[in-house]
Amino acid sequence: MDPNQKVVDDVESNASAPAQEVAPTESRPVTVSQGGEAREAFFRRMNEWFAEFVRTNSAAQHPPPPPNLQPVPVGPQGVELVRLNKPPVDKIRKQGAEEFGANVDNDPERVEFWLENSIRVFDELSCTPKEYLKCTISLLRDSAYQWWNTLISVVPRERVTWDFFQDEFRKKYISQRFIDQKRKEFLEQKQGRMTVTEYEREFVRLSKYARECVSTEAIMCKRFEDGLNEDIRLLVGILELKEFVVLVERACKAEELSKEKRKAEFETRDLRKRPMNKSFQSSSKKSRDLYTRSNASARYPNRDCGK
């Protein structure tokens, strides 16, 4: 049964009941006030029904709020995000990275320089280890690229990392004999005729082949100091410096002082030689004159006697 029809029937029955009780013996017409009461009762009943309906059906009356939709990027922005996640292969050459093609005449030192220079470029671009590997492979050419493809075809994929590439690359193109030779050069290195700056440059370059010999900065300073020339070593040795940069700076100053000292000693010796040279020249001139006169007298010994 329709609830609205039920409410109307109840209101009509309630409105007709008082009229029947008031006139048991005779009928009386419905007044205006009686019709108003019935209308008020009807609206009151409707309000009660509506409140009950809302209370029992509250879940249906309040739908869930719409989800918080995020703005969807347009096409060009999405393309740019994908590009940022790609290895910067197109940028490494602009930063100074060079291609590597192995050949018979490859100098191990040049090969090592290529690897170190490539690592420097990757660091400047803030590459990840995976990007290190991808960028390096993109620089391989000819037999070097063929060597790498052959190697990874027989190695499990999980082993192919940046560290794995460095180890295998050094084994292939930088021989252990070369490393041992450079290590020996470092252990026997002396300043000799090099300036302190030149000696420091060679010392740092060769030290990477003997890391175990310069395990701390203090040990590095001691070995560098031992290779200095004696006049410079005596000046910086008494300072017992443990910082390499400071040691090199003081050694350069000691070298300047040593040069000035040698220059002053040379000028002093030169000044001492000058008076001796003058006296020697004057005495030599007198000797030559005397020798000339003696020869003249000996050539004509009886000229005066004849007169």
C-alpha cells in the first residue's frame, strides 16, 4: 500500500471521528475551524513521516564524496619525464667522453686514461651505476664492442654490473705487467732534476698503482718527503708535516729559498774572481813585456860591445 495514501486515510478518519461523537442525534455541518484542524493534522503527519523516511534512508540520501582526482599531465610533459629517466648517452660526448676502439698499438696508460676520463664525465652528469654501464658500452667500438658482446653472452645477466665491467676491462686492456712496472716506478721515484711541482704531479699519478704503500695521508707525506732533493728535504723534514697539500706548499717555498741561496753563492764567487782576474791580467802583461825585452836583448848581444 502506498504510504502517502495511508497517511491521507488516517487523517480523514481522525477528522471524521469528532464529528460523529458531537452529533449523536442530529447532523451538524463541518465548520471552517474543523477543516483547519484536519489540514494541520495532515501536514503534521506528513512531517513525521518525512522525518522517519529520512532517518531510515540516510545512507541512500548522502552519496559518497567524489574521489580526489589528480591532474593528468599533458602529452609533452609525459614525454619529458620519460626522457629524464633514460641514460644521458647523448650528453656524455658533449662533456668530453670519447669513443674507444681497441687495437694492437693501444698504450695501457692511454687506455686507463680513457676509463678515468669516462668516469669523470659520468660523475659530472650524476649517473647511476646502471647508467655508467650503458654509457660506457655506447662508447665501445670495433673489436672492443665485439669483445664485450662475446663476454656477456656467456655470463649470467645478474653478474653484468658496472664493477664487473671495470674488472674485466682492466684484465683485457691493462695488463698486470704494466701495473707492476708502474708500481716499481713509484717505489723508486726521486725528485732528481724535476721541480717540486713536477715531482708532485708524477708522485700522485703513480701512487694509484701502489695504494697499499700510501694507505694513510701521513704515510703518503713521509714517502713524498723521502723522494725530495736533499737541500729541500732538510728544510721541510724538521716540520714533520702530516698534510700532503701543506707539505707540497712548504716544499715549493723551500725550493725557492734554495734557488735564491745558490744564486747568492754564485754571485759571491763571481765577485771574488773579478779582482783576481785583473791582477792576473796585469801580471801577465808585465811578464809578456819582460819576455819581449829579454828576447830582443838575446837577439843582439854584441851590439853595444862593437861600439
